[in-house]
Amino acid sequence: MPSPTDWQERQHALNEEEVARYLELQADWPALLETLTGDLEFGLKIVEADSVAVLSQWFTATDGWREEEGRWGLLGDNAFGVAWEYDGIHDVPFAFNGLPASGRPVTVRGFTLLGPDPDSGRVQIRRYVDWAGVFGQLGLTLNWRIPVPP
Amino acid sequence: MGDMMPYLLEKGGTLRIFEEYLNTARPQRRAFLEVVRNSHRANNVAGQLDWFVQGPPGLWADPRFALKAVPPIDPPWTGAQERDQLIKWWFGFQRNNAGQWVTYRSPLRSAGSPPTTGFWIAYEGEVHRIVCAAVRWALELSLGLGPNDNRPGRDDPLPVEFFWKCLAPWFEAWVLRRPTDGAAGKGLVSVVLVTPTHDGANVSESPIATSPTVVPLGDGSGVPSTGRDYEVLAVDATPGDAGAGAAPMAPNRKYAMWVVTHTNQEKSGAVTVIDNAGDSDIADWGIPVLGCYKGKGRIVVVSPSMAAGGIKHDGSV
């Protein structure tokens, strides 16, 4: 599934002013890092917006997104990270890889890292999502037969 | 059955031998049905396994089980060893010091993982009871009997055949019946054992054999082999399609299992599957792709060798 290009409309973490602020800073990591140093909450909102805009395509929020208490903030001298969880329900038909809506509750866990692209200095976002946990909650199983050359 | 499975569907030597001993004349088949029924009704493991431990008379003494004595199975190999291996890996039991069958669950693969039956991956269930019930119903169908019908059964029992299909999220058996001659009441009963994956269950990306034997090169899974009766159907054939020493015999085979697919299944190069945590812009991410296969090459029709899970053209072992 393509990622949402209308992420600004799909999330509620950032208000219009904050969206404009992020759009201005996303090409300038040092400037965003300076902003985050003085306003850690802004980093949280960016990560929330990045998560919810995508996850809400598949899972309607129940308790929604939250950061893990005490497990977020500046990392080293050049990154910002957030451990988070998202509670939703798999009720969007055919959105998640074509699956019919199962109606099953899902808790998605992940860790998101903000940092610079080493070449351009543009802000890049990396997400480590517990996909195996998501698949398991949906009842999907893994094919444990590895195709190998004869 | 139980060790090598390079294809996704298999009969192989063990199921073929089992078929032979099951497809007896009415008196023998009817007698064995009673053994199976008793096991089906039993409420203890020994009783439930009894039908399989006994087997149809003579089954486990058949010397042809020795044909399986190729690595990783060390010779000599006997029917009794084959039986015990199946009870352990398929049904999930092993003998204790007193010789009693006790539950065998695969060693935990990771902390907190649930136990699994025998060598099945991510599955726990009463496989021995599923198989027993399926064999019972197949025998009853072949004899024209209902579940609690104590009559002798039809004079000319229908043949029963077996196949093993892997993979599925859980273990189940299908019992299928179809007429082969409606007017004469003849027919065929097919049992398809549909199973989860199991330890060492790699599968070949190609149905085309490249090895003279099914013995793997050390990783525990079988490979398609050019053993006797391996055959590539000569549709748009090019020289060398048929396995070494395999004369084309397709139309004349009494028995065959033909798989129809591309010559190769390859991971699609269009999809990145090795990094699901790459850097990207905000909200620019999605569902990871674990594997996406692309059929490559022409479509072939292949009958595997018996060692690779197929069947010989005359049904022999």
C-alpha cells in the first residue's frame, strides 16, 4: 500500500502552525534538532503524526497512540527517538494487504528515530515496528518452508 | 513421509506402502477397521495409538522400508523404526523407559513459545486422533459402511489413496470420495493429510530435478531427484528435459502425480524485503513484505521421483 500523501489531513497530532513549522524544518536537520532541544514535545508530535497517519489507514484508533513513559527523547548528539504504542481495531475492509476487516483489536508497538540524511541533511524518519506482533494479533501465520534452489 | 519433502504435495514410499496394506480384500480390511474403530473410541494414549502400532497385518515388517536407509537415515532401517519415527514426529509421542508412549513436544524454540506437537511448527493438536478418525472414515467409506454400521461391508471395497499436502496453519485430513464407474458403483476414496510446516521443511524453488538422489547437501531438506520414474512431460520439450535414464512414459503410466508450474520460483527483485526499517519522509511507510515470488521460466509438467515424494509409474515401491 502506498504511504499517505495526505498525512497532514490524516493526523491530529500537529495543528496547522506545527505542520507549517515541520515542513519548514524537514529539509534542515540541524535546525530541527535545535528546535527539539528546546521543545521535546514537538518531536513527540512529529512521531505521533508519522505513526497515526499510516496506522489509522488500517486500524481505527481505540485508545490510539501514546509514547512509552520515560522512553523517548534526544539520543546521543544527533537523533531523537520515541518508543510508542497504538491501540486500534482492524475494522477497515481490505486496507491491510487486502484483508477483510477482522474486527480484532490490535496493539502496535514501535520505536521511531528522527535523524538526518547524511548526504542532504534532510530529516529522515526510521520506524522499527513489531510487525510479527501485528501479524500474530491478526491471526496470520508464517510459512515456515524456505524455498531453496534444488 | 516424515523426512524429505522437496515438493508441496507428496505420496512417497511410506504412504504408498501403507496404501497397499490398507487396500486388502473385504475380510482383512473389515478386521482392520475394527482395530481402528477401537482406537478411535479409546480414552488413553496406548489405546488410541494401538491401530497405528499394530498397523494392517504385515505392514511394519515390510522389508521395503529399508529402501529409506539413505542419509540422514542410517541403515539398516525397518518398518518398526519408521512407525516409531512417525509416532514421534507426526503424532507427538515417544517411548519412556518403560516402553510406554508419552507426550513428545518439540523443544522450546524460544522463551515463552508454546509447545508444539512432534515436529510441527507453530501447531499443537491431537494429530494421532485426527489421522485415526480419517483412516476410520476412509475405511468405512471404502466398505460402504456408516460410522456405527457393523455389517461386513461391500464385497469389492473401494481403493483408498493417500496424499500429504504441506503447508497449512493447522493439521487436518480430508476424506474424498468420487465415483469411477457410476453404474457399477465403483469409486475411489482419497485421503489428503493437510499439515502445518515442520522442522527441516525447505521446499525446492524448481520442480526440475538436478540431483541423482533426493539426499540433501547437508541442510536436512530433500531435493527433487532424477530417481526412477521422475519425468518431465514433453510439452514444448527441449532435449535433456527428461531426467537421466528416465524414458518418457507419460501416457502409459498407471500412477503419476504431475505438478504444473514454472521451472523456477524466484524472489521478486522489484520488492525490497531485506530492510523494513529504512529511512523515509514523514508518513512514508507501509506494511513490510516478507516474500514475493515470481514464476520464472516456462511452464513444465513434472512427475517427481518416489524418493522426492512422487510415485512410480506402476505403483510399486
